Amino acid sequence: MPITDGKSHRQWLFTLDSRAVLGQQLVSWCKAMKGKGFTITIYTDNAREFINASNKQYFDTVGIEVVTSPPYDATRNGVAERANGITEDRTRGALIAAN
């Protein structure tokens, strides 16, 4: 799961065993960033792994704004889509080199 800072374009990459823990990892990352004093706005597609009831309640409680992009419109989420592509290409290259 890549997370990209919209201002500095710094990226964090988390490797996870399943999509079921995506929301938990996102909340953990948000807690760490809030602890450092950062203001957080989350831009995401409409993935239910990120925007479920417990995460939404946490985001509302701590003042994190969540903005979702329209379905099937990857152009609105270009920075994240590019980060996904780079991660996929580099991972594929590492797997090919390992064999």
C-alpha cells in the first residue's frame, strides 16, 4: 500500500498480507503522522478497505478529511496511480532478478 504526501511527494510503502488489513494500516499511519503534528487529508478511490465505518468514525473524531475520487476516473488520482505503477514495475523487476 503506497501512501504519497501531496505536497512533498514523499512516499511510504507498506507491504501487507491481505487487503483486509489496509484500513488498520492506514489508521496506524495516520496516528503516527498526527503525533508528529501533521494535518491530514486523505484522497482515495472508493475502496471499502479504506472507508469503512470504524475508519470513518476515527477520521471524524480526529479531524481527518477524506476525499474520494469518482469511480473509474484514475486521472483524478494521478500521483497515487503513478506510485502504484512504479511500485509494480520495481517489484516485478526484483522478482525476475531473484529467479
